[in-house]
Amino acid sequence: MMVLVVISGFSNILLSQYPNVRVSSPLSNDPEEVTIAINPVNAMNLAAGANLRYYYYSTDGGFTWTEGLLTSTYGVWGDPCVVFDAHGDLFYAHLSYPPPPGYWIDRIVVQKSTNGGQSWSAGAGIGYNPPKNQDKEWLAIDFTNSRYRNYIYASWTEFDSYGSSNPLDSSRILFSRSTDGGSTWSTGVRLGDRAGDCIDSDNTVEGAVPAVGANGEIYVSWAGPLGIMLDKSTDRGQSFGADRFVISQPGGWDFDVSGIYRANGLPVTACDASNSPYRGNVYVQWSDQRNGVSNTDIFFIKSTDGGQTWGQEKRVNDDATARHQFFSWMTVDQSNGNIYVVFYDRRNTAGNATDVYVARSTDGGDSFANFLVSSTSFTPTASVFFGDYTNIAAMDQKVYPIWMRMDGTSLSVWTAILTDSTTGIAESQERVYSFRLGQNFPNPFNPSTTIPFDVPSGVGGARQVRLDVFDVLGRLLETIINEPKAPGRYSAGFDGSKYASGLYAYRLIVGNNYEVKRMLLVK
């Protein structure tokens, strides 16, 4: 496994109103199809992924990233999706390409990390059904009920034969769940009363994204020959009802955007499970070319009655041009119900030059404000595969869009660290630091763990920092750090392999500030 530590310095940050942080290593020139997630147990821990098998993690709120190459006995073949559960365990779903007797995309694979993305399990397979192909998966976690919390839901497309034009071959949407932290998965349940073809175009059923509602119900939308459809489960995925028509998609989900190898407008499903006035709403977001083949737009629609009926579609991009907006993704901040959509945008450019925007709604999707978040435009070339999607994550008013940019023929992955407020999206102020000792993660741990801390900003430059570990009787075991450090965000590793199982304490001292926290070593 190759691991590269990416430190964000001047060369890795593009400066603008919203500084852009490079996620991928400068030595990597081919990552695309990106995904990002925030650890609900430790908001400083972010995880991301990109085709074909890149993984990334950050322990300082997205300012610096570590890159690695994912491996699995089933192979790793793209379509990455990362999600955290309520315990802080991280899951990475992707396609397979195992050695014989397996074959290309013969199953969906889900790998697990218990240390914030630093290392991974071999993974569990879903949907193996030879000789059929399993493609374009996505995951969702149930956070809604203590009994069912951390159930994991997966939906994807099964092809009889990927790319086949034989009218006897078809595609269908499948669903599976895990109730044991990703170790095992149920047999795939078919969603969708109407199958599609296998060509991987407008008449193929594709783009299934699951979402969990306020009461634990599961919604999955997808695109296909009938337009955008949705199915719903009220028993945690054991069964689903009849398809519900959401909206037509004029021109289909497979369309052309100049300068892009291939483009699509596949839907994204999201739910408001917050305590906002919009709790219970179900949202679907997509793009299409109803306004012309040179004027792709981003659209949004909502249901306030559990997916039974749907309101009028809204256009998310608020420009007055006939230029392309494309490759969008949506998320909901479950702390306040705010909706965020990231997309590529050419409203301010000429030719194929492309920017990145985030749209924000604070009124349940009735209106959207748009914010330019990319520092500089880039111009893609259609001869280089650009991937099929972007992504965005939001939690506690922190918003992290993630996207690809192309410089020449070189691809790279970027994010912007945004803070929401009552007036809109602002640049993160995280670089003004206060004293902080974070909880170690993972906790419990075996054999190693990471301790995050902040050295406060202020007059005087570097400060003497000491980080000690004690046993349960208060005896000093070792000093991890005892040196001057400039104001900033740091993390330190503690190796417990030489100590017995039990309760330990660690203490941070910076000037006149100190704090003590506990950690549990389990062997």
C-alpha cells in the first residue's frame, strides 16, 4: 500500500474568498469521481475517496490530507462512496475486479475503517450473482432510532450484461442492508417495477441513491426510461412498495457537455431528519437539458408527505445565462435542515472554462442562493475521462464540497472549507485557534490511537507544548510531546502495544492551560 502525506502549504491552497485545499497528492494525476464524509464523533476527521482506488483522510478539519491506495481481495474498481456511522466507523463502497473465478464488477464491495480512514478491512461483497454485473452503488446510514441505529443501506444497478444491446438483457435497481456493521449483507431486493436496458444510457435504470427519513423510512430514487422514479420502505429495507413517479427528465439522464468525456444528470435523494421546520421533507435533485443542449441546468423537487406527491420543480442555479451547470450533488445539514448543492458552472466563463458553485437553501428548498467557491476556472478536455460525479458533506454548519479539476490532462481533487451563518456561506475561521484537547480516536483502541489538539493563537509565536500519558493510578507512563509549537491544529499518535488493557489518561499543557481526558485500551 502506498501512502502519501499531503501537507497544505502555499502550493496546495488556491487563495480566494474561499481558499481551495488540494486533497489529492501532487504525484497523483488521475483521480476522479469523488466522495467526502464528516465523522460525527470527531468533526476534525474527514474522509474522502476517488477513482479508481484512492482514499484520503484528514484529522485537522480538512486543511491537510493523507492519501492512500485501497486494496481488497475482491479488487477495487471505482465508483467510490464513503460514509461514517454514529460510532465514527467509516465505510468505503466500491466496485470489484477480483481474480478468477471472479470477474469485472461481479459484486459491490464495502470496506470498513475503525480509525478514521487510516487502515481498512478486506471488505464484504454484496450482490454476487454470476454472470451479472453490479454497478453504480451508494450507501446510507440509519441514525434515527437507537434500535436500528447504524444499519447500513446500499442500492445499485444490476446488469444482465453491462453494455449489451441485446433486447433480452436488462438492468434493474437492487437494495441490500447490513445490520452488523458491514460484516454481512442481505440478499439483494429488487426495486422498480420497470426494468431498463443494458446500454448504460437513457433507457438504463441507474443512479440509485438511498436516503433515510426522519422516522427511519428509506427512500431510493433513480433515473430510467420512465423518468425519475422513487421507491420507499417503511420496515428498514425488508420490503418496498410500488414505484412512485417523481418527474420527467427531458432529454434523458445521459447527455453531452462540451469538453467533458461523458456527462449525466442522475438524481440524488436526501431527507430532512433534523428538528428544523422542514423535518420529514424528502428531496430529489438532478440535472437535465430541458432548456437546450447547450444549457444544462440543476433542478430540485420535494415531497412533504413521505414521497406520495411532489411539488413543482425548482431551478437551483440562479444565473440568467444559457450556459452549462452540471455534475451536481446534494446534502442536508441535519443540525439545521439547510440544503446544499455543489455543481460545475460556466455562467462567468467562455468556451469550456469551468467554475464550481455551491447553492444553499434555508427554507426547505423553496429558494436557493448561489456561491462561487472555486478559486480559479479550469478547462477540461473531452479526451480525458472526468468521472461521473462530485460530492458534498455538511454537519453543524460546516460545509465541504469536493470536486475534480483538470489542468492540461492532469486531474486533481479539491475541497473548500465553508462555514454557514445566518447571512450565508463564509470562509472558515478555523485558522484562528483556541486551546483545545480533543478526544482520542478510535476510543476504545488497540493498539494505537490518535490524540488531536490545538495550540492557541495569540501574541508570542510558538508555545511550549507538553502531552503526557498516565495510568489509572496517575503515574506518568510517557511524554509524547515536549517542544515548542506554533499556533495551529495538530495530532499525536500513542502506541499502546506495550501496555495492558485498561483505562488511561492523557494531559495537554500549553502555557497556563491544561486539560485531561481519558482513553480505553482493549486487547
